[in-house]
Amino acid sequence: VTGPLLAAATERLAAAGVASPRVDAELLLAHVLGAPRSRLLVVGPPSAVDVAAFAAALERRAGREPLQHILGVAWFRHVEVAVGAGVFVPRPETELLVDAVLPALQAAARPIAVDLCAGSGALALAIADEVPSARVVAVERAGPSGPWLERNAAGTRVEAVIGDVVDPAVLATLRGQVDAVVSNPPYVPSAVDVSPEVRADPAVAVFAGVDGLAVIPHVIALAAELLRPGGVLALEHDDTHADAVPALLAADGRWDQIAEHADLTGRPRYAVAVRS
Ligand SMILES: C[S@@+](CC[C@H](N)C(=O)[O-])C[C@H]1O[C@@H](n2cnc3c(N)ncnc32)[C@H](O)[C@@H]1O
């Protein structure tokens, strides 16, 4: 019954330039019907109210409002986070940072992990979910994203800290004790023309000065302060920074085993390094 509805919706989203029109149409219909996406083709005929709600959701998406803002949630590894205006929507490529630090956390007796520039808290929440013994601290600057982090962290083991990674006093009590730091900071050069969906993210979450490197050196310096010797940093960066970020780590002088990694599309995406 929903087949023709989905086909028309897919066509509408494709015409609007949406990158994954069929998946988005299915997720929006599943959201409206309160049904799992896998059951869409076998559910009964939608009511007139549902059809109208689906049409409204579809128009929002055709206007290039992020899918996750319409759904109110984003999925990240095995966790679901609340998102909307004022907070960065977590992206699939960032999921790889968790894999990079899991071994260090699993090997520690009482692991401590820190997520710098935490946004919704997706990375921190995923680590807390996957390493039940870990203490997990998430740092996000004061501003509209802070309440999203606090809301997502509420009732979990993630400790939300409102602070600036540029501030040398942030997390002062954790210096030298942390086993893993993950960070997906803002890193897009300011002149880059981004898609409408990225424009819906807060500018401060996306852009970092003319070269995109305004925040990353502060993350590297703070991570070096926080990590114990042998602790691991996984740091996401722009695909144009495959040389610049490893060079910044090398220049900092406190890192061994600096390695560059690609995301699932093969683009250079994150650096991993071990605290000397
Ligand atoms: C690209 S978003 C990533 C959010 C989250 N880590 C994720 O992957 O979904 C970068 C985040 O860094 C925050 N941020 C930017 N500058 C910061 C600073 N100086 N101190 C702390 N957080 C900062 C932004 O507000 C934003 O939430």
C-alpha cells in the first residue's frame, strides 16, 4: 500500500537534490507511522492524518532541512542522540574514532575517556555504551549546543562539562590520567561552500578560520595535557588536512606512533597518536 507513496516521495526528494532520497523517504514515513522501516511495505493503508503528516515532513526535507532535525534524533554506533537546531548532527565517519580508542580503554583497569568538542555527545555516549567500565567526560563550549549535550548525557554515565578547549584550566583535575581522548572539532576552512544540510549545523561547529585549523592545535595541546603516557588520541580532520594534522602532532613533540587514517569513502579523515 505504501509502495506508490514511497515512490512518489523518493522522486520528490531526488528532484530537490537530496543525496539519499529513498532512504530518507522511508525513514520519514516510518517516523510518521511509528513503524519500523523494515515493515513499511506490509503495514496497512496510512490514515489521512498520517498522509498529511508525511507530506509535511517531506516538504521540510525537500527544503533541505536535515533529516535528523525532522526525526529529532540521530543514530551513532549503537546509541540514539537527540538533535535539532543549535547542535551538530553526528556523521557516520566520526564513528571510526571510537574503534581507534577502544583497545586502550578495554586494556585499562579503570578507564577514563574524554570527548573534546562534544556537540550532542555522540562520541562520549557511544564510548560509555561500549565500555561499561569507563568514566567518560564530554566537553562542549558554552552556547546553544550545551543544553543538547546535557540533555543527551542526563541519565547516562557521561559527565557533561561546559568549557572551552582553548582554556588551559579546563579539566585541570584529570591531567595525566586519561586513557583516551576523542575529538571531532570544527575543521572546515571558512570559504568552503557547504551543502544546505551542513549550513543547518551551527557555524561554530563546522568552520575553524580561513585554513580550518583554528581549533585543532588547542585540541592537540589539551589532549597532551590530559593523557597519561601511552594514552591514545583520535582526532578527526578535514580531508585536505592529511599532512597538516600529523605535522601539527609532530611539531607538538609529545606524540609517538602518529598515523593517518581514511574514512569509509577513502578520504583522509582522522589522525591517531599515542602520548609519549
Ligand atoms: C564538528 S562538531 C562535532 C560534535 C560532535 N563531536 C560530533 O562528532 O557529532 C564540533 C563541536 O565543537 C564545538 N566547539 C567549537 N569550538 C570549541 C571550543 N573552543 N571549545 C569547546 N567546544 C568547541 C562546537 O560547538 C561543536 O559542537
